Amino acid sequence: MSSRFELANAIRALSMDAIQKANSGHPGAPMGMADIAQVLWCDYLKHNPANPEWVNRDRFVLSNGHGSMLIYSLLHLTGYALSIDDLKSFRQLHSKTPGHPEFGYTPGVETTTGPLGQGIANAVGMAIAEKTLSAQFNRKGFDIIDHYTYTFLGDGCLMEGISHEVCSLAGTLGLGKLIAFYDDNGISIDGEVEGWFTDDTVKRFESYGWHVVANVDGHDSDAINTAIKEARENTDKPSLICCKTTIGFGSPNKSGKEDCHGAPLGEEEIKLVRKELNWPHPAFEIPDEVLQGWDAREKGNALEAAWNDLFVGYREKYPEEAAELNRRLNKRIKPDFESVAKKYIEQTQSEAASVATRKASQNAIEAYAPYVPEFIGGSADLAGSNLTKWSGSQGITAKDASGNYLYYGVREFGMCAIMNGIRLHGGFVPYGGTFLMFMEYARNAVRMAALMKQQAIYVFTHDSIGLGEDGPTHQPVEQLASMRTTPNLITWRPCDATETAVAWKVAIKHGNGPTALVLSRQGLPTQPRTNDQLSLIEKGGYVLSDCQGEPELIIISTGSEIDLAMQAQAQLKDKQVRVVSMPSCEVYEKQSDEYKQSVLPSTVTNRLAIEAGQGDFWYKYVGLQGKIISMNRYGESAPAGELFKTFGFTLENVLANANELLAQ
């Protein structure tokens, strides 16, 4: 039987060999954390390589994702569908082993990591999901949802500000099944971190309310084992295990130095490593006895089989709960949701109320949430402004996690990254709110949701200079254009309560990517529509008000500026003017060419776009001959009406631009 040291050396060998073959990568972390990984994966991690999707598996997140060969080695060795040839293709085009772990590429990879700090944030989200789902569905004698979330992180993750946001919240929520391993090797890309990172990490995490196991020798298997046992016994607090390690362990000339952080060791140094570790085997060759020591397939199958037997008993005693849990885990929408949404949209249109779309959003949540019990809502300390709470909202707390609403505090970045982890875990549809301006704090987490194609619904309110007196620090200008150019992100800027209701419906149904709902602070009138027009809103862009014949001018707009377009059309009654509402350009672009021609015929070149945001995006629709009324600078502090007048969002200016086009 292979010793623990030999098993760990298999990770080191595969990592340095794959990185050398690719001539690119980060060998230091995999070689330094190999001993920790061996104890965790061989003795504690509950997983089944034959079924990476098993519901009750422990989650493992490599937050320091640059050390990706660590997780690839672990997955290969334990029996996942990741071959030695896949390891040889490390960092190559279309391989299963990209430079950083990517969700959807590699069986067993739970989330995409690499932007430091977001992995631990995702892990917090997964731990919240586990705690909440278990509180909602477990019954006495049937702990159907009962697993740990483990994460590895390094100095870089702890230096990133997001780690403060999410770890602080994790302590408050008492996530006792979250265990983090801190790779305290004292090295980052620029060298020894003592020149720029001297935090007392133990005290920092104790102040968050974490259980901390300090000063663990990361190369002593017995010490690691004792630390994990201690962490698992503390069920009221998340745990941080601080492991002192040597980066690039086993490399005679490069270990303990930044030289091995982000570059191959080199052929000559690898020869010395093999001698140092007493690993005489050729590159990519693992002895059978070592492979047998790692193989987790038989154990994993037994663990899942035992859980399946438990679930059979659960289903017999609690059939409704079992069916609902299955529905949620399989991401199926309740069958009555479609009819409920249709009725609500028709009702909203018939009421013709003038409300802010942020309030219309809250009304939609109130109508839909009873039919979407998988909702986990929240706001970054702006619930009263974002209007993300509804009558059935119940806060999730350390003592009672059975609720459906998270008070994230002032943590926009942390909120959005946690939402990613919640969705990746399964069983929930997360939504969270902040002002559109403060999406900038969360930008990279929004991007990661888009990159992973994970459903998250962002309630971004206070969408323009229309928020008024708070001024340019709070008035978004460039954000809409930025979001519309983000692949896989669907952005909606509804013009009234009806479009808001439709946007929420589509966001709930859109299960393979994030959606941004961009909402007004100020009241907006409900626009008149026929039943046919109601059904067209879901296409992202449609003719809101048409003319009798071929249009001489098409006015395209979104949000609060739609009303300006409608007023202009009424004033230009002697001209053939069409008004197009374009609440979601991304959804519109998915429609057939025939439909898009029916909305924006190529024969009509007189086009005017109106939107209180950065306007260059709209050249896509108006062409170089068209005109755009938009923001080309930051706003000012003043009442909304004065600002719209100052920046040209007036009927007079719209008519002037329209008449100039019509005169061509």
C-alpha cells in the first residue's frame, strides 16, 4: 500500500509534468498543497467520480484557481472521466483542462475560478444553499441534504476585498459546514508577501465569527487530519484551517520562491524533483499501487447508493417534499407558472397604473414568488429602495435557515458572487438588488455568471439621471452599454409595469444565464397595447405604436424615454412615424431575420434612438445616418425634471432631431 507521501507525490508529479509539457502554468500551489489535498480527498471528501452531479456530494472549490493542475490531478487520480491524455492537453484549445478551472469543461469542477477571491465567495454561496435547502427539506431521520463545502485559498484570495465581504457574512450566518484551507506559503507573484500582506489572519477570521485552526503544518498528514476533525466537530461556525506550506515543495532550487509560482520548473529542475521526492517514474506515469490508493469509484458508488436508499424512504414518507425537491434540483419550472404569469401581465396592462418600474418589479415578485418557491432574494442593504422584498420574504439567519431572503449588507460584489455559488449548488433561483451604478462593484461576479451561463437575476434600480438629487456618483451613464456588450447576459430596461412583468417572467424562465433588470426610480405611465403587442414584448423589441403606411421615421427607445418617443409621435401626426420599444436588445437579436425586418425594416434609414445612457451602442440600430439622444458626460445633482431638460431629454429636442431627419 502506498504511503500518504507517495500519494501526494502523484499530484506533484502530474502537475509539474503537465505544466512543463504545456510550457505554461503554476506548479507552486499544486506541489505545496498536495499533502492537504491527499488527506481531504482520500479521508473526508464525499463524492462519486462516476456521477459528478450527485446531489449530496461534498463541494470542493479551488479558489486559488491558478493552481488548476491540483484539481485536475485529483480528478484524474480518483477516477473521474479525465484521462491522462486530458492532462497532457493542459492549457490547449478545447481541452478538458483549461488554464484555470472552468465549470462545464471538466467533470468534477464545481465552479470557474481564477479571479482571486471569487472561489471562496462561491463556496460561501454553496454553503448557504446547503444550509437553506436542508432546513427546508430535511425531516427527522431523513437528512437528504447533508454535505460539506471545502475550499482551498491562498494569500491572493485573502488580499482581495471580496474575501472580507463574503467571509464576514459567512460568520454571521454560522455556516458550520464550510471549511476553508488557507495555503499560507508567504509567496505571491511579486515575491515574499511580508512586504505587502502582514494581516493577522487568525484574528481577522476570529473577528468574523469563524472557528480558526492555526499553525497547521501543511506537510504533516497527521496534523492536517487532526485539524479537519476539529473543524468538522464545530458545527456552529465556518472553519479556517491555516496551513503553513512551502510553495513548490520538492523542488530543490525553486521551492519557497516566487520562481515556481507561475512558470514551469524546467526539465533539469524536474529531474532534481524526481530525485528529491524519490519518484523515479517517467512523466505522466503513475504506478498501479498509487492509482489504487487514490481510486474513489467503489467508495463513491457505495455512498451514493446509500443516499439513494435513504431518498426512497424519504419519498415514501414525504412524497410532496420529495417531488418538489426533485423539481427544483432538475431546474423545472412549476407547471402553473406560465398561466399565472400570462394572467398577471394582462391584469397589469389593464390597470394602466403609473408607477416606477422598481415598484412594478416588486409587484411582479409578489405575484410570481408563490409559484417560484426556489427564489432566494436579497439586496445589498437597499431593500427599501430596490424593493426586492415581498409579503412572503423570510430572512435566512444562523439560527433559522429555512427562509428565502438574504440581507447581504453593503456587499455588492460579495452578493453577486454568492448568488453564483447558490445557483451552482442547485435548488434555488437567486435574485439580488442594488443601484445600477453599484453594479460596478459587482462587475466581475456578473461577468462570471455570464461566463458560466448561470441563472442569476439582478434587480438594478435607479437606472439613470432620473434618480435626481443624489448626483453623478449615483447616476449611471455607461453601465447599460457595458452590460449589453457582455456575452450571455440578458439586459432588460422596461418602459412600464407591463414590460417589467414580462421581463420578470422571461428572467425566471431563462435558466442558462444571468438577467439584469434595469429599473426606474420615478413613476412611468403604462403604455397602451393590444393583446398581440403583449405577446410581442417577450421578443425583446417590438412596434409599440405604428403609423398607417411605410414609416418615414422610426424612433427607438427604452425605459423612461419611451414616453418621450410617444409624445413626439403624437406631435408628428402629419408624418409616418413608428415607435419601437426595445427593452432587451439581446432577446431581440435572437429573433428571426423576418421578424426583425418587420420591426426595423432596412428600407427605413431615418432612425432616432433615445436613451438616458451612453449612446454609442445605438448606432447598431440607427446606422451612421441616424441620430441618438443620449448621455455623453456624467450627470449633475438636481431634481430629475431639471436634469432631463438640461441633457436634452425634452419633447422639443426630440422633435428637432426628428424633423432634421425627416428633412433629409
